[in-house]
Amino acid sequence: MVLYIVGLIVGGLIVGLLARLLHPGKDSMSIWMTIALGAVSMLIAGLVVKPLIGIGGGIITAIIVAIILLAIYGRVARHGTSGRGFATR
């Protein structure tokens, strides 16, 4: 179990860094957010993408998923929780 967690952290770091390198634009993420991004991407690639599409949960698929998640994160972080669109009275 410990080796699985260590592998998830190291793999998450590698996948997260590669996704941030390949995704255009500035990302103001901490190293822990980068690890979490990569780890979640690896889990999504292995548990969701592989059964649905049939292609492996390998590093390329995890990087593609990480880039998609990074784009979503960038959009959410850019807009933040300013309350636009909601009644503030």
C-alpha cells in the first residue's frame, strides 16, 4: 500500500509537470496541486478512460486527461468565486 501511494505521488508529479509544460499559458499552481492534478489524471485514465474507450491508462492518456483538467482548473481559477451571475442582495 505504501509503494502504491509513493508511486501515485511520483507518477502524479511527473504527469502533472508534463501537462503543465505542454499546456500553454501561465499556471500558478503549487507543487502539491501539480501532484494532485497528475494523480487524479492517472486515476481517471486508469479507471474511467480505459474501460470506456479501450485504450490504456498509460502515461500518454494520463497526460491528455491532465491537460483537460488543467484547462478546467485554469478557467475556474481565473473566474474564481466572484459571485457574478448570482444575486448578491
